[in-house]
Amino acid sequence: MTTPWGEPVLTRFPEDPRERLRAWDAADTYLLGHLAERQVPLSGTVVVVGDRWGALVTALAAHRPTQITDSWLGQEATRANLARNGVEPGTVRLLTTQDPPPARVDVLLVRVPKSLALLEDQLLRLAPAVHEGTVVVGTGMVKEIHTSTLNLFERILGPTRTSLAERKARLIFCTPDPALERPANPWPYRYTLPDGIGPVSHRPVVNHAGVFCADRLDIGTRFFLRHLPAGRNGDRVVDLGCGNGVVGTSAALADPRAEVLFVDESFQAVASARATYRANDVPGHAEFRVGDGLAGVPAGSVDLVLNNPPFHSHQATTDATAWRMFTGARRALRPGGELWVIGNRHLGYHLKLRRLFGNSEVVASDPKFVVLKAVKRSKR
């Protein structure tokens, strides 16, 4: 990536030589070029929110910025990219969206996230640290910045305008208004689940900002909950890509002797899953882990994996995450263990499962979704 501060070498995480997607885009370079061209002072506390793979903080490492991210993969990519470019450990402060933000922010750089709710939550959390002299600049691709995006900046921080588009990217300029009366933070959001979805019917669910379908139960998860396997006497169960944790919580309610591992790469998601589990007073044992799927889970240690894999990485459509989840599940499952997957019919997950497991069974389907089961055979 070419920047006014050099040409850092960047990759996504986990690093894959076959990966065709870059670790930066025009929105990152547009922002960095603006900071240099306008000679924005970077001697104070620089905070970068939503830096996807560490491109921004790696380029600005000499100014000792703080990164705030919801992505474990993004944070690991940042660590790797900083090391790859010779940045000393500790130069860049790495925080998650669940950590307390810095008490004072002099330069706030925001990579606009896909989730408007996550942007709202982060701006509200950072607003007390922003002062009249804070330089606030957002960035994103044109298709990521909407009127609602600008309204959030204006409602929470102060008057906001946008730049002209450059290489399909746009900047957001916001002038902080300390006298602005800010709204209360509505996150995390809690509601009661509907009827007809198994053990979690009429039970509470807790969603932190940025979790998929945080204000309602999405139709895919609803369909999955109706067709989950019955409790099987103390299985080791994984809710893989757990989101708000309703799937794993349902499995735990169906079998109080089950040991359930909730895992997601989103810090917000794992916090939501923990809150949902606790709100339901579920008996038994649960573990909550932020990480890259089943990496780190011992091979042959799991009986059942429940999975609703994503098919987007930010704005890009890709099956790379689903493939990692499926291969991780096969490694972690015991012989005879099962992977249950829900997905849109058009994604063709049955072909991937047959290739990987040698089998794939349709458990349930409707015009939009399909629930598939793959069994780990002892010889594979």
C-alpha cells in the first residue's frame, strides 16, 4: 500500500497465498492522503475505529495510535502487519469494542462499518472523549456511506459533511459540538424471543451493537432453531459463529448436561452470547471464546457443531470463512460427531460438505433455506 508515510506490506488474517482480496482499499488510502495533504496534527491521542486489517494504524504507527476493533481476525491481522513492517510491540495500542475507550481523543479516524448500530454504539462511547478541537474524519467506499451514516455523526458529535468521491471512496468531516445534547446509548438491546422455536421460545436474548439482526430474530436462525437436534446426554457442543448465542443456548436448554462452547470472531457477538446465556439461567457448563473458529480446540474433542456461516467479509462475497469453519469442524469432531449447518439454498454447502466429510444429509428445507447434517466417519 502506497502512503505518504511509506509503503507498508499488508495481508489479511489468516494469511493465505491464494487470497485475492487486499488488506486495504481506496477508502484507506484516501484518508491517509487527506491527513498528509491537510497536515493534520497527529501529536495528540490518535484513535482509529474499525480499521479492518490494520492498514491505517500500520501506516500511522509512528504517531502511536490506538486501534478499536470488533474483529478478532482484524486485530490479529494488525499484530501481524505491524510486526511485518518492523513496528515495535506496544507502539500501537490495540483495544476491542468491549474495552473502555481512551479518556481523551484529539484525532478520531473512523472506518465506517457495515453495521449502522455498531457505528452508533462506538460514536456514543467515544463522544465524552471528543473535545472542540478534535479532528474527526470518517472514511468508506461510496456504497458504504449513506444519509443515515452522516445523520449519526451529526446527531452524536456535531455538524457533518462529506467529500467528493475519489476512486469510489468518500471522506466524512465532522466538527465536534461540545454543547450537543447526545442521545442515550440504546445498546445492548434486549427482547423476548417468539413462540415456536424450541427451548428458547419466549426467552430473553441480549444483543450488543453490530451483531447480525440485533433487533429481531432473523428468519434463517428461526428456521434453524426449529430443526436443531434433540439433546443427547451430555454432548460437547459448539455454537460456531455464535452471534447472540441463541442457538447454543437452545442446545444447552435441551440438554442441561451438555457442555457448550460459544465461539465467534466478533467481540460484540461473544459478549452478546454470554449475556443471553446468563439471562436464561441455563444449568450446566458453558465456555465463551473469541477467535478464529475452532482453531485451538483439540482434535476429536467435540460431539456436535452447530453453524450458520457468514458468506460476506465486509462488502466482499466469499466462501472462505465457511470453508475454514467446515474444515475446523471436521478436525474438532470425534468419529461419529456431527456438523449441522444452515444456509441459503443457493450457496451449495452440500457440495462442500460432501467433498470434506464424504456425506451430507438434508435435515429440513424451505424455498430459501436448507439445514444440512454431515457426519465425521472414522476413516476420514
